[in-house]
Amino acid sequence: MGRPLASVFALIACLAAAGIAGLALPTGAASQAGGASGAAASSAPSASPGELVGSDQCGQCHQEPAAGIGKTVHGKILLQHPRSQLEKRGCEACHGPGKGHVADVTNTAARGPFGKSSKASAKQQNAQCVQCHDKGEHLFWRGSVHELRGLACTKCHTMHSPASDRYLLVKKTEPEVCSQCHVVKKAQLLRTSHMPVRESKLTCGDCHNPHGSVTRKLIRQNSVNENCYKCHAEKRGPFLWEHAPVRENCLNCHDPHGSIHDKLLKVKRERLCQQCHIPSRHPSQAHDPRTRFVFNRSCLNCHPMIHGSNHPSGEYFLR
Ligand code: HEC
Ligand code: HEC
Ligand code: HEC
Ligand code: HEC
Ligand code: HEC
Ligand code: HEC
Ligand code: HEC
Ligand code: HEC
Ligand code: HEC
Ligand code: HEC
């Protein structure tokens, strides 16, 4: 996908950000939070200072949650070193103004969008987070598959007692987070030939941005091949003799998660090639398993440079 399209998306994302944040306001009119700057958002829900009680008060009754978040990056920035009006609200930056709740702690409706008694939708909850997290990584959250399917940020993240060392995840590792729902992918990664995700050499997030992307299937890069080249740079070329299906899409032959055929091949070797090369100079029927067309590396016995060749006479990828 080209740059002009990307910037159109960016524009849409910005417009949507302004619009939806406005709709989800707990207290009504959308006004710019005074002094919000830098990483913090510009469209904070309005709250007159009188509705805020301050994090110290919350902490007096909720000692455990306060201690928990104190150890995370939110505690360190929002509670200790706030850089904007919004960050200064501390607990209330996420939970919303607390005056109503403190006045009557039995009133479940006044407890804000989070917690067991909350009836807030995923969208309303996410709006709290998106106040601050709407740039970079998060530019394409709105309209992403995960947003459209109603995932809350808290399906993957937890704020007070995270299970992971980084990124405040609900599970110890990222693949475990994704496997909560994507069980088929989890199973594929257990196949004999698999991307070394379970060996921790890479993770789902190396290829996917769970917060959205301009590329289909949440691929981080502009295309599948760009993604693969990031780590398999030698496959990028340029080659004197290119193999068309490689240039087009690595997934013509490989499965990016796992396969029962070695080297992550989607199909058994000679069949893989014969999907496209039926009328070659070789016999084109199904081969006897004992021949050199099937044995060992099959077609690759003679055509090893299948990703492209730089040899002057590498036209047939023989060298
Ligand atoms: C005077 C004590 C007190 C203060 C101050 C207080 N709370 Fe509470 N809060 C409670 C009580 C009591 C409950 C109900 C607990 C329950 O039902 O288990 C509660 C419930 C909650 C819940 C819902 C918990 C759940 O699992 O549903 C949240 C969220 C919460 N408070 C956040 C805050 C925040 C943020 C502040 C500061 C703005 C705050 N509280 C200030 C006493 C207090
Ligand atoms: C970065 C956003 C954020 C901040 C800041 C924050 N919370 Fe929370 N809080 C949440 C979310 C989200 C939940 C829902 C459970 C979860 O995902 O961890 C929650 C849950 C709670 C609960 C319900 C009980 C529980 O542990 O599930 C209480 C009580 C609470 N928070 C109090 C506080 C207090 C007190 C502060 C300030 C010291 C605070 N929170 C700061 C986001 C935040
Ligand atoms: C008031 C602003 C603010 C709000 C609201 C807020 N955050 Fe953050 N969050 C930050 C800042 C600041 C950081 C530090 C890193 C950065 O600048 O991005 C951070 C970091 C994070 C990180 C990365 C932690 C790490 O270990 O690297 C996650 C995940 C996160 N926030 C999720 C959430 C979620 C989910 C919510 C809503 C429940 C939320 N945040 C609400 C300001 C906010
Ligand atoms: C489907 C799971 C999932 C959902 C839903 C999700 N996240 Fe994340 N998030 C992750 C994972 C996994 C990471 C770790 C780094 C990565 O792979 O991008 C992460 C990283 C982050 C970070 C730190 C990285 C950075 O540079 O910003 C922030 C902040 C964050 N998420 C905020 C949010 C917010 C806000 C929402 C809701 C609007 C949200 N996330 C929804 C899975 C998720
Ligand atoms: C090496 C890169 C890579 C890794 C690692 C990876 N994926 Fe993928 N994933 C892809 C590519 C490429 C596609 C297909 C894109 C397409 O069809 O255009 C894809 C597709 C998907 C799809 C959509 C499937 C469909 O049929 O529509 C899901 C869901 C998915 N991946 C989840 C995961 C999860 C969960 C993990 C981690 C456990 C993971 N992926 C790890 C590259 C990767
Ligand atoms: C709470 C459930 C849940 C979790 C956790 C989750 N996903 Fe998803 N994911 C979904 C749903 C629902 C869809 C939409 C599936 C569909 O429409 O077929 C989806 C779709 C996808 C797709 C396909 C996108 C497309 O365009 O079709 C990818 C890729 C993906 N998720 C990656 C991830 C990754 C990576 C993680 C972990 C960081 C993750 N998911 C965690 C629920 C989840
Ligand atoms: C974040 C880095 C990364 C990305 C992105 C990536 N790979 Fe890999 N890939 C690896 C690593 C690491 C290995 C294991 C190499 C090893 O163990 O020697 C590997 C191995 C492979 C293998 C060989 C498997 C085997 O059994 O030897 C194939 C084929 C492969 N990748 C194809 C792809 C394709 C296709 C893509 C794009 C969809 C892709 N890779 C994207 C890191 C990556
Ligand atoms: C026409 C089918 C085809 C396409 C398209 C294809 N490959 Fe391969 N690839 C193979 C075959 C066959 C093997 C096994 C080679 C062997 O056994 O020597 C392989 C092996 C690999 C390996 C492991 C061995 C090595 O050479 O390092 C990696 C990594 C790899 N491919 C990456 C890629 C990437 C990245 C792309 C996209 C740019 C891609 N492949 C496109 C057929 C293909
Ligand atoms: C997705 C279809 C596809 C697959 C799978 C595929 N190829 Fe190709 N291959 C092509 C196309 C298209 C060309 C270019 C043909 C042309 O330029 O006339 C080509 C060219 C070639 C050439 C160069 C000969 C020529 O006519 O230019 C050889 C040799 C070759 N492929 C071998 C293989 C082998 C071996 C495999 C299995 C590892 C394989 N191909 C898998 C589509 C495919
Ligand atoms: C014993 C070695 C050997 C094996 C095994 C082999 N090839 Fe070839 N192939 C060649 C040679 C040599 C040429 C070049 C012929 C020429 O120069 O006239 C060639 C040419 C080709 C060509 C281009 C000419 C044409 O007929 O279109 C294709 C396509 C091709 N092979 C596909 C395959 C496929 C698919 C397989 C596996 C089923 C395979 N080859 C197995 C040696 C082999």
C-alpha cells in the first residue's frame, strides 16, 4: 500500500479519534485538556477540578491497587512525574473523576468504567486509554479488526498487576496473550516445521501489530514480503534471474506460522512446484517416489536457487 493511501488513513484515524472520544465522554462536552502535551493526548474528557479528588484519596481506601500500579510505568509517570494536566489526574486519568464515587461508595454507577461492577462497553473503556495512546503504534487502532470486533485493551493488558515484565500483559508472554483466542495459530506453531515463536526467537508482534495496521491481516510492514525481508534480507535480492512467485508473495510457497512439511512449505515439494509448472521439460505426471524428481530435496536437487539467482547462467535456478 502506498504512502498517499496511508496518509488518508491517518487523516481518517485522527478525525475518528476526535469524534469518538467526544461521544464517550462521561461528563459531557468535549474540551481540550488544558496544557496536555507531548505523549499525552490533546482530547481529554473534560472534568472541572471540583470533580477530581486526587490519587492520594483513592490510595487511602484502595491500597493494593495503588501499590500495584505504583510499580508500573503508569505509576512512575502519572502518579510521580506527570508531564501534563491529564497525566496529573493519576488514578482519575483512567477511572474518571472520583467525586461521585467517594461521596457514595455504594453507588456502583459512579465507580467509573473499570472494575467488576462496571457496565461500560469495551469502546467506552478503550476511550480512556486512547486519550493518551493514539499515536505511533496506535495510529490505526480505530477501524482495526480488533477494535471492530469489540476487543477491550484489557483483554491483553492489565494495569495493576501485570503478568509480564514488559507491556503490562495479562499473560507472561505475548504468544500466550494471543493464544487466548487464536488457538489455530497456536496449534500451527506446534507443527514440526514452525516459526521459532515457541523458542522465543520471535513473537507474534514481530509480524503483526495487534493495534492495527494499514496492511491486511495486521501485518506491520507494507506487504508480506517486506515483513519477511526484515529478517531474511538475503531473499530480497536484487537478482539477475528472479523467480516470479517469490517476488510476488513468499506465502505462495510458505506458511508463516507452521507446516507439516519442512521449511514451512505449504505443500510437499514436487507438488509445490507442479502446482504451477505442469508442462515443464520434465515428465509432468506424478513422479515415482524413487526418482531424483522426488528423492531428497526433489526439484531443489537441481534447482537450488529457487529464490533467485545471480549466476550469469542461472536462468533455470540451477546455480
Ligand atoms: C472512602 C474510601 C474510598 C475512596 C476514597 C475511593 N474508593 Fe473506590 N471503592 C471504595 C469501596 C468501598 C468500593 C466497593 C468495593 C467493592 O465492592 O468491593 C470501591 C470501588 C471502586 C472500584 C470498583 C471495584 C470493582 O471491582 O468493581 C473502583 C474502580 C474504584 N473504587 C476506584 C476508585 C478511585 C479511582 C478512587 C479515587 C478517585 C476511589 N476509588 C476512591 C472505597 C473508596
Ligand atoms: C492506566 C490506567 C489506570 C490507572 C492510572 C489506574 N487504574 Fe485502576 N484500573 C484500571 C483498569 C484498566 C482496571 C481494570 C482491571 C485491570 O485491567 O487491571 C482497574 C481496576 C481498578 C480497581 C478494581 C479492582 C482491581 O484491582 O481490579 C481499583 C479499585 C482501581 N483500579 C483503583 C485504582 C487506583 C486507586 C488508582 C490510582 C492509585 C488506579 N486505579 C489507577 C486502570 C487504571
Ligand atoms: C494519562 C495518560 C495515560 C492513560 C489514560 C493511559 N496511559 Fe498507558 N501509558 C502512558 C504513558 C505516559 C506511558 C509510558 C510510555 C509512553 O510514553 O508511551 C504508558 C505506557 C503504557 C504501556 C506500556 C508499558 C510498558 O511496560 O512499556 C501500556 C501497555 C499502556 N500504557 C496501556 C494503557 C492502557 C490499556 C490504558 C487504559 C486502561 C492506558 N495505558 C491509559 C500514559 C497513559
Ligand atoms: C490483541 C491484544 C492487544 C490489544 C487488544 C491491545 N494491545 Fe496493546 N499491546 C499488545 C502487545 C502484545 C504489546 C507488546 C508489543 C507489541 O507487540 O506491539 C502491546 C503494547 C502496547 C503498548 C506499548 C508499546 C508502544 O510502543 O506503544 C501500549 C502503550 C499499548 N499496547 C496500549 C494499548 C491500548 C491503549 C489498547 C486499546 C486501545 C491496546 N493496547 C490494545 C497487545 C494488545
Ligand atoms: C513470521 C511472521 C509471523 C509470525 C511470527 C506470526 N504471524 Fe500471523 N500471519 C503472518 C502472515 C504473513 C499472515 C498472512 C497474511 C496474509 O494472508 O496476507 C498471518 C496471518 C495471521 C492471522 C490471520 C489468519 C487468517 O487465516 O486470516 C492470524 C489470526 C494470525 N496470523 C495470528 C498470529 C498469532 C496469534 C501469532 C503468534 C502466536 C502469529 N500470527 C505469528 C505472519 C506471522
Ligand atoms: C480476545 C480475543 C483475541 C485476542 C486475545 C487476540 N485476538 Fe486477534 N483477533 C480476534 C478476533 C475476534 C479477530 C477477527 C477474526 C475474524 O474476523 O475472523 C482477530 C483477528 C486477528 C488477525 C487477522 C486480522 C485480519 O485482518 O483478518 C490477526 C493477524 C490477529 N488477530 C492477531 C492477533 C495477535 C498478534 C494477538 C496477540 C497480540 C491477538 N490477535 C490476540 C480476537 C483476538
Ligand atoms: C522477526 C524475524 C523474522 C521474520 C519477520 C520472519 N522470519 Fe522466518 N525465520 C526467523 C528465524 C529466527 C528463523 C529460524 C532460523 C534458524 O533457526 O536458523 C526463521 C526461519 C524461517 C524459515 C525456515 C524454517 C526451517 O524449518 O528452517 C522459513 C522458510 C522462513 N523463516 C520464512 C519466513 C517467511 C515466509 C517470512 C515472512 C512471512 C518470515 N520468515 C519472516 C525470523 C523471521
Ligand atoms: C516458489 C516457492 C517459494 C517461494 C515463493 C518462496 N520460497 Fe522460500 N523456500 C522454498 C523452498 C522449496 C525451500 C526449501 C529449500 C531447500 O530445501 O533448500 C525454501 C526455503 C526457504 C528458507 C530456508 C532455507 C534458506 O534458503 O534460507 C527461507 C528462510 C525462505 N525460504 C524464505 C523465503 C522468503 C523470505 C520468501 C519470500 C521473499 C520465500 N522464501 C519465497 C520455496 C519458496
Ligand atoms: C505460484 C506459482 C509457482 C510456483 C509454486 C513455482 N513456480 Fe517456478 N515459476 C513460476 C513463474 C510464473 C515463472 C516465470 C515463468 C516465465 O517467466 O515464463 C517461474 C519460473 C521458473 C523457472 C525458470 C524457467 C522459466 O521458464 O523461466 C524454474 C526453473 C522454476 N520456475 C522452477 C520452480 C521450482 C523448482 C519450483 C518449486 C520449488 C517452482 N518453480 C514453484 C511460477 C511458480
Ligand atoms: C535432475 C535434475 C533436475 C531435477 C530433479 C529437476 N529439474 Fe527442472 N530442469 C533441469 C535442467 C537441467 C533444466 C534446464 C533444461 C534446459 O536447459 O533445457 C531444467 C528446467 C526446468 C524448467 C524450465 C524449462 C521448462 O521446461 O519450463 C522448469 C520450469 C523446471 N525445470 C521445473 C522443475 C520442477 C517443477 C522439478 C521437480 C518436479 C524439476 N524441475 C526437477 C534439471 C532438473
